[in-house]
Amino acid sequence: MAKVIIVKKLHKNFGDLQVLRGISCHIAPREVVVVIGPSGSGKSTFLRCLNQLEPATSGEIIINGVSITDPRADINAIRQDVGMVFQRFNLFPHMTALQNVALAPIKVRKLKKAEAEELAMSLLTRVGLRDKADQYPEKLSGGQQQRVAIARALAMQPKVMLFDEPTSALDPEMVGEVLDVIKNLALEGMTMVVVSHEMGFAREVGDRVMFMDEGLIVEEGSPEQLFGSPQNPRTRAFLSKIL
Amino acid sequence: MQFQFEKVFQYWPMILRGVQVTIQLTVVAVAIGTVIGLVTSLLRLSRFKPASLLARCYVDFIRGTPLMVQILLFYYGLPQLLGIKAFDRYFSGVVTLSINSGAYVSEIFRAGIQSIHHGQMEAARSLGMTYFQAMRYVILPQAFKRCIPPLGNEFIAMLKDSSLVSIISLQELMMTGRIIEGHYYRPFETYIVVALLYLFMTTTISQLVSYLERVFGKGDHSKETA
């Protein structure tokens, strides 16, 4: 089966600091991959390389058959197919929830305003926030803001969704509502890469878990394998601290 | 000591004309300066090094030299250099003040743009927007709101600094004062009237700015806390 994402020997340096030291992996259509690892392991950087918010230092990333690390690649076109959800939501504070979701379809996809707003409304309904469409982000709870952010990313009808610790900035009681939205996306067949420490979520939704440490994928496998019988000592040490 | 304000007020229409020229100069200079400032701040922040360097040289030169020197250099120096006859006074005044204002305004915009969290740019880019779309629809609308108070200060500073164009005999409020003083040698009465007129204009502007701040400030949701 054709892979949605192919990563070959990805390296990323910040000055002298080697954050990613040769990552290679494949992600299949409809697959949900959960990336775990200690802070500073490079997992967020890896995710950010997948839509070139961080340009790769070397190596190749191919998404839907297009090399995005090629300097001639049209990065804006590629990003339309790769949705991203951030830890800190990053909603546009000067726009309502509806405007947040409709902006990119209008400006990038060149949809008519009415069409884009209809699309935005249907997405807000899907994340359970139809009644919050006219609210500004500051009036919304963290969980609601993150759901708007997911709707905003979905509005570009991406083929892949990237989640960068989507629940770690949330109060505990709001984690569930955001994870439920992500779970539904998984059920609908969205290909996703999720950096998360929510082990229950990883077990329930993840097809595969990758453990990263010091810029490398140390171990990967099904959630049962990786959480149940980790092989690598570093994986075991990390899991013993968080489980 | 007998004040002779009536001698000054004899020239009231001329004084009002001076006030009008001062306001025109300032409004036009800050308006053009805002456009120059916006472009300069974007160049300054761009990753294209020559553009950023050029913008920086311009800003450093203007901010590092006295406005009076800039005015003289433009009005007297440039025609000599180009071997042409003198520029129009009003033209010279407007151009010099605009170029001067542009440098200060570009620093205001640069600070405003940099004060917007980088996550905003990332979110916009991750949706497939170009750098300029992200600036236009996401960053600048937020930055502009934060720039209103310092832009108001710049407007007030420019209104006062415009008095320096009297050095090339451009007949705005300051130059009008100098002419009147030359007629009667009543410097106190003349310059106190001139000063109060400047004060009236600057306080009016600061009232206007705080009003604008209240109106537009409502939209700056990032600053409010729940």
C-alpha cells in the first residue's frame, strides 16, 4: 500500500545541537501513530519537520508522493494537505471561532465567504461547538479553543493531521473532550501523527507507538507490545516513570 | 511691564494659516511615514539579508542624525549634489519629515510585529498561507492595535518637530511666529501664543489617541484576561 508519509534519514540541527539524528519511518493511510518520549527527545521537532515549520537539515520527507524537502517543492501547497494542531492552540485572537475556521478556506482555497462559513459551521458542529461560532477565543475554555483549532485545521481538508501535544496545556477535566474529537477522527479514517503522553489514548486509538529519545526512534510497535513488553532499556526506564 | 498681545493678534489670520500648514505637514508626513514605515519594518524583518541591511541603514541614519541636519541636507545639499535648482520649500518639508517619520514608524511596527507570538505565524503558515497572507490577515491586524499608542506619540513628536522646517523659511506656525516677532520685537507675547497653539494641538491629538485606543482596544482580546 502506498505510504502517506515516508521519512528517510531525517536530521535536524539547531546550531551545534543535533536534535534529530537520522529518523526513518513510514506511515500508511488511515494509520494513527503516537509518538512518545522524554522532553528534549526531539518528538515535537520531528512533527514540525513533517510540514516543514522546521526545515530539515538533511534527509528526505515524502508526503503523498511529493518530496517536501526538495527546495523546489511548493511548501504552501503541501501544507494545505497537512493539518497541524498545536499545544498552545494558537487561535487567531482577533477573529471569532467561525472566522478562525473560515479564514484559510477563503484566502488559500479561494472559497466564497458564504461557502467557507457553511463549511466552518459544519466543522464547528462536528467538534460540538456550533453554539460558540461567534465567540472570540478568549471567551472559550482551553478545551473549546483546542476543538476550534482542530476544526480550523480540518477546514483545509487535509490528508494527514499532526498533533503536537494537543492536551498538555489543558486542565485535566478538558482533556477528555479534545481526545474524543481526535478519536472520532481516527474512526473516520484520518491519517494522524500524535505527539502525546496520554497512554490511555495511545492504547485505545494508536495503531503504532514510537518511542523517541535523543533524536532517534529507539523503539516502535503496537501499543500492546510497546507498553506491555518494551525491549529497549531506555523505553523501559521512560515508561516506568510515566505509567 | 506692559503686555502687548494685541500686536500679535493683529496677525491672527496669518497665525491660523500657520497652524493649518503645521497640521497639513504633520498629517501628510505621518501618513506617508506610516507607509514607508510599514514597508521598512517588513524589509527589516525579512530573511533576505540585503533588504534587511538596507532598511537598517536607513533607520539608523535617520534616527542617528538631527532632523534639522536632514532638512538642510535635503533642501540645500541635494540640489547642489544633483546640479539642479532648489526644490520647492513645501515639497522639501513634506519629503524630509516623511522620510524622518518613516524611520521612527518602522521601529514602532517592528516592535508591534515582534510582540505577536510566533505561534500565530506558525498556525497561519501551517494552514498553507503564504508569508504575506499570514502577515496581512493574522499578524498585522493584531500588531496594528498594539501600535496605536506609540503611533499617537509619533504623531505628537512629528507635530512639534515640524517646527524645524522654519529653518528653510517654510511658513508654518513656528516660521509665522518668527516673522511676527521680527516685526514688533515682542518675543514673549509671540512665542507664548505659538507655544499655547502647539499645546492645544498636541493635547487634542492625545485625547483622540486615547479615544482610538478605547475603540480599537476592545478588539485586542489577547491582552484581556478571563
